[in-house]
Amino acid sequence: MPLIRPAQSSDIPAITDIYNEAGVGTTASYALEPVTVDNRREWWRRLTAADCPVLVLEDDGHVVGFASYAQFRPLAGYAHTMEHSVYIRSGRRSSGAGRMLMQALLDYARGRGVHVMVGVVDGANEDSLAFHRKLGFEESGRLPEVGRKFGRWLDVVFMTRILDDSH
């Protein structure tokens, strides 16, 4: 049975593998080079020290995906706006793992006063755009040809969801 829990130090190698395959190997991220376990460990420490979650989805003792968020921009005025990331291991996408992780991430964010969640999505990634729409996100902006990967220019789409009605 799938279990969502906070990531632990022992999960970092699996998180690194998933990120390198799903993030570096596709346009889910515009990172061009694989990251190291040390790099991901430092990333995990930085996020958790800032009270930002790194959640994993474990199934049959294996980490099959992870999700996190961090402040959208470093200025104080953005303190209630977070940018999320969700990565699922190849072979497990479209299995509901991303939806489960995202729902847990949204619940965590609501409990900590996050007002807006932002997804930064490759404009050609129709699956990710549809995923966000199903979860209540709306397209808030498109930046044409701001990224370059795999020899082509890429559009970025900002998907946003307001989590509360307070202003």
C-alpha cells in the first residue's frame, strides 16, 4: 500500500535517481546536467531548515516519487507564495502517485499559511498542464522561448492555485 511521508536522509539516493531521470532526462525541469547525491542532500537540508516539505511516496518499500515546495522568489513579499515540484519514477507516472503527492503537498501548505501555489511547467507538456488543471490550477502566464533544452526553445507556463480566501 502506498505511503506518503517526509523524506529522510536515507531517501536521498532514490530522490536523486528520480530527479535525474524525470527532471534532467525530460523537460519537466530545465536542468541540463545530472545532480549528485550530495547536491540533493544539501537541497533537502536547505528546504527542511526553511520548514518547506520534501515528501516521498513509498510503495512496497521503494520510493516511487517525491514532491517539495519552496518560496517562489526570495523577496519577503513572496513569503506566502510557493513553487512546487513533483517527480515520479518512470513506469509509475499516470498511476495516481503524482496526484497523491500533490494533494499531500497542498494540505501541508494550507496548514502553514501558504496563499498561492505555483507550478512552472514546460509549455509542451500537455500531461503536466492537464494534471495541474485537474487539481484546480489555472494558467496564469506563458513565457515564450525562455528555456532551451534538447536543442530547442521551450515555453514556460505558470500554473497557479489560490489555497485560501484571506487577503
